[in-house]
Amino acid sequence: MNTRNESSCPIGWQIASDQCVRIVISPANLKHAKKVCHHEGGELMDTSVTLLLEDVMDLLKNLHENGLYEPTFHVGGMGQALNRTEDGNYKIITINPSSHFPFICSLNKMARRSLLFQQKLLPVGAPKISLTGQSEIYFHPRQDADYIALPCTVQGSPKPTVAWYKNDVEVLSPSMSNVSYLLSGGNLLVPASSTLAYSSFHCTAKNFLGEVRSPPILLKPSFIDAFRPHRLDVYSLATGGAKLDCDAPAHQPSELVG
């Protein structure tokens, strides 16, 4: 195996330390998370590998800066999870294995080599989907005809046909129509309706050389509740002055603003 392959990851995975990881946003309990990782050729991330853990924490911090606000992720070990702290770091906590959270899969060197080798065997012209990096999209529910654009950029020869799935059920393809959705150059336009909140969408690209599936995109409604009509009591500090807490109402995305 050459040096290039040793430092690269299969499509849909990203490098972390000397392993490849995939951060899966769709929530699952521990049993299902393990099943998904195994199906992809990996396993839940081993937190005992210090360099891997540090790199994954850096990945999560970058994702948070780009709008991923999920605080907790299933990892390897019975009932273990990575949880974001108030200072922006991550620590290992214990959770109920039946709780549904996003999770982190990892590939060891042998699994990575196997998947890279399989991808090298794909014939020229086999369909490919360009990864957008968007695992979730926030939207404001509206009553009018506003749409949310879900990207699906495909390559292949002959040109692949694109189909879209909502919660793993096909909703639109060239051979079927759906008045609720529009197809624009492979991209799916869905109405900004509250009924689609927390729905998961993915696309597939298919030609006679094969079929590929995109990572899922989770739709999340953005909202902000009203502030309290009256501020909480304010107490003087022993050192002088007083501390005023924001006491922000529930809101999503939930990013703190000074």
C-alpha cells in the first residue's frame, strides 16, 4: 500500500490521527449506532486512543463553529459519550445506552485499506456524489411557498439518475412525481413546512455501472421563544457591582451571544 493511501480515507470518511472517522448526525441508541458503524466497515470510536480522541475533539469544535450544535455523541464503550462542556471543550461522560444521540464511527488501518481497495475497483464512469459537508440544515417554517434546497451534485458516465428519500422512503425520482417536492438539477426543493422538522433526507445516484448513496441531511426548525416578562432578581456581588444573567429563552440554533 503506497504512502498516499496510508494518509487518505475512503469517500465519506475523514482523517483523524492515523485512523478515519465518520460523524453520523442522525440520532440513534447505542445498539443501532454500533450496527450502523459495523455496516460501514467500522466500529464506534475507541476513546482510549489519546491522539485519535484529541483529533476528533478538534473536528467537533470546527463543526460547532460551522453550525453543528449537537452536544453529545455516542462513542465506544458501554454507555460512553463525548459531551461538549460550557468552555467549548469535550469530555467523556456516561449516558443511558438507550438514549438517542449522534455517534462517531472509526476505521482501523485494515478496514481503511479494504474500503480504499474496493473504491479503486470502481469502473470509470461509476456514479459519484460530491460531499457538501452539510449534515443538517436549519429553516424557519413558513406558510407561503418558500423552499429549502437540498444539494445532490453527481458525476458519472452515462449521467446518473438521481432519486431522493425522506426517512429512507423514496419520495422523488425521474420515474415518479410528487406534488410536495421539486427536483432541480438533482437538488431537491422541499417546502419550509413545520411537518418536515427533524426529517432526514438523502439522495442516490445510479447508472448501469452502480449506485451510490449520499450521507443524510437532517432538517431542523429554527425558533426563539419569548423572553420572560420580568427579569430574575439581581444581587450585588461582594466585590462590588452586580451580575446580570441573560436568562435567554429556548432557541435553536442554541449559540450563546454576549
